[in-house]
Amino acid sequence: MAKKRIVSTTINGTQKDFLCEPRQTLLEVLRDSLDMTGTKEGCSNGNCGACTVHLNGRPVVSCLVLAVEADGAAVETIEGVACNGKLHPLQDAFLNNAALQCGICTPGFIMQAKSLLEENPNPSEHDIRFYLAGNLCRCTGYDKIVRAVKDAAGKMSGCCSEAKV
């Protein structure tokens, strides 16, 4: 067994230190060591996007990122998206547009869509579908998800969670 490493990172705006083996993924550490179970495990090989988090402001599939790579980095998970006890506009739009069913893919879609809307506050349907192409859903179909992202786009300005990371 490899020697465990100390990793110092910021998760959802809070400084965190944790021990992990060099082979452990960020997904494993978030869920199993830090009890942050909002990030979901779908495929464990980077194909479904369910485990998407932000690492230094960029979306990554946490099943393919080693936890030691988060040393000194800023991580944002689905748990950090809400602000002051209020749902983020994307979370609210997913609820209002019935863009979720089983919930496995939802955190990844929200994290990926948040990145899109930070880069492009007024995306077209094509832009949304292209940007979310790496995220898979087996329950809802994609129309409701696309509508939810479009709906949230008009409500994103002034959202305090954008300044968290």
C-alpha cells in the first residue's frame, strides 16, 4: 500500500485538509472520506459526467482526477452551489422544469451548465446541447434539461454563488 498524502485544498470556499492514497480519485475522497455525497458516481470511467465538479473554476469529471491533484486547488461541488440557504437559479430551474427524475445525473448537469452560463450567459439551444454533450441522462430525456438551463440563463445575474470560488 502506498503512503498516504496530506492534501490541502479549498472545497466550496472552506479550507480542507485530508489524507488520501495517491491512487484515490477526487470522487472517492469527496464521497467516502469527506461525506460529500452530492457528487454522484455513474460510470467511474469519465463517460457519463455524473461526477462533474469544478477544479479551479473548470468542470472536470472527478472520477478521473486524482485527489492529490486537488492539492492547493479550489474545488466546487454541488453542495457549494446554493447561496445563503437559497437554491442557485440552475437548481431552481431544474425543479421548476421537471428536469430530473432519479437524480444521479443532476449534480453533474448542474455543475456543467453552471460553467456554460458563466462563460456564455445567453446560450442558444445548440450551445447548451453541445456543452452538455458529455453528460448522460437515462431518465428524463434532454429537452427538459435544456429548457431548465435556458430558463436559468435569464436569472443568473447577481447570483452570489458565482463569487464563491
